[in-house]
Amino acid sequence: MRPAKLVAETDLSLPKDSYIYNLRQTNTALAALSSDDSIRIFDPKTLQLLPNGIIGRAHDSVTCLQPYSEDGNVLATSGRDGLIKCWDRRTKKAVMEFRVPKHQGLSALEVSASHHAIIAGTELEDRGPGDSFIYAWDARKASSPRLTLAESHTDTITELTLHPTNPSTLLSASTDGLVSIFDLTQNDEDEALRQVINHRSAVHHAGFASPTDVYVFGTDETLAFYQYQDSDDPSPELTPVKIGDVREKLTCEYVVNVYRSAGANVVVAGNHSEQRLDILPLHSPPAGEPLNYSCSLEDCVRLAGAHGEEIVRDVFIDPQSFTIFTCGEDGKVRSWSAEGFGGKHQQEQQENTAAVSVDSLKPKEKHKDKHKKKDKEKGKERYKPY
């Protein structure tokens, strides 16, 4: 275990009692999305707001922030007002706007400028199970979605992410307990739906651990790994590796997410009672043991103090300096450094550390779920999962 050193902190001149939801890179700057519905752009070295670095009232209740343009000058946001906006941070004006039908609140957002993709998922707040929607636009035609996915989820969409090497493949996750994978080149939902994974717990985060593997975290902190397999693939499906509740194994109280750092995955887990945050390398499966990912507290980086007793909402790890940036429900951004974290050292650690496997709960059966709505067992949500 290696300690991280707190380098700097800022409240970005936010109003009292604000939360910071997201941190995103915008070329040479960082952007934060806050509960006061603003985007705040700041210098990552000094944590000082840039001149004209505040875009106020981005939405009526913001939910998501993503970098859109490759040069980092355009940021995409979504809100509960049913809008997606693309902002030019130099002019602080919205240069594109997309509207979902009936002003449905949005809870998830994925974008790709190189593929002209704007994808958003809806929220079912206080309405219970029902049809939730995923809308995909060609950014060059903002008037109406190119594809609407209306039958694959029955509760709030919590995650949308494109495949790392095939951007026409979309992963979605929901508090209905399902993770769905779509082929966005199709125009019909039945044809577009290629795989359904039933995590049997409301999904907080999900994504691709590798081009062939999917990780899923439930709101009850249950973790599992599944094979990404197209429904047309005739080969036998791998049995999922279901780790179960990771809180005892990782001595944490909540998981922030899985992030990519130095070409490897890390799990970020927090303990607000002990006021700390751990960054744990997620070691790839050994040869011959597919999906058998592992973590070890022995080679984690610990951010003592973290954000006090408040929950950490997001983390950004700079790919050049390996500075760690955190934001949370205390309304602050903090930067951290850790000796030996990142670069060649971290890659060697990933390759050489004999990690203690946390997959003590092996699955007894496999689930081939190429269908739509099925029974779900929701877990308790500790807080809004988006």
C-alpha cells in the first residue's frame, strides 16, 4: 500500500452545499459539473478557475458531462430538462442542442465526435418500473434521433458506453438490473440488441474491462465479470465470475467506478467513515482463467482524508503526470500525487504482483439472457447512481 499526498484543493467558487458530480479532461484544462447546474473549467496544475471558466445554468438539473470534440473545446451535457447541449468553452455558448420527446429527464450520456454520435438514456424518477428509453442521434442531424431503443430497459438508465475498439457497439445499464449490448448500425431494436446480461441487482456502473470482458457493479456493491458475446456467436458462453459484495474484501463502504490508468484498469473504492479512498489495480485474468480478475490491497494507492466523511463522486487520473484528481459531495476538487504511481512502475505492478484474488464466490450456473424484460432483484441504492 502506498500513500498519496494531497497537493491542492479548491471549491471552484461554488455556492455553499454544492456537490461536484463529474470531472472531465478538456485538452489542457479540466471541467467539473456541479449541482448548481454549472460547468467550471480550471487549470489542473493550480486548480484555479480559468478566465471565463464558468458556464452557468447549463440545464435545469444537470446530470452528465462528457468531452465531445477531440481538441477539448466542446463539452456535451445532459439534464433532467430532457436536453443534451454541446458547449463551446471558448464562447460559453451551446453550439448544438438535442431534445428528447416529452422532455424526459436524462440520466446517462455517451458521445463520440469522430463518429458523430450523441447517445442519451432516460430517468424514471419517482415513477417506478416502466419503459425507459435510449436515444441515439447523428450529430449532423439534430432534429430527431436516428435510433430509439424503447423496449430493452424498464428503469433508469445509469450507464452508456461505447466499445473501446468498435464504436458501433453500445453497452447500456439500468437500475432494472440488466446490461444490454447493441449494434448501432441496425435500424430495428430487435436486430440491434445483441446481448443481455442480468446482474440481478440494480446496476450502478458497467463497462468493458477489455474488448472481450464486461464488468458490472451493482448499487449494492456487488461485482461480476461477464463475457461479451454476440448472440450470433455459436461458441459456448463463458461462465460469469461473480465476486459478490466487495465491501468486506476491499474494506470499503462504496465503489466509485472502474477507471483506465496507464493502459490498465483500476478500481476506486471509498470509505467515508474512515475518510479514505483507495485506488486498486484490477489485475487481468491469468492465462487459462478467463474472467478471473483480481484486486489486492497490498498494491493500492491510499488517499488518506479523501473528502472527509463525504462521498467521492468521480476521479480523473492524468495520463501524462499521473496526478489523481477527485471530486465529491463536499463541493471540492482535490489533486493528489503518489510516489511510483503510474507509468512503467504501474504496468510492472500489474504484470508482476501476485494479487490476492477476490473472486471467492464462484457462479454455480451461467445465464444466457438474450431476451428482454425478465425478473429482477433490485439492490438498495446508497445514493443516486448518476
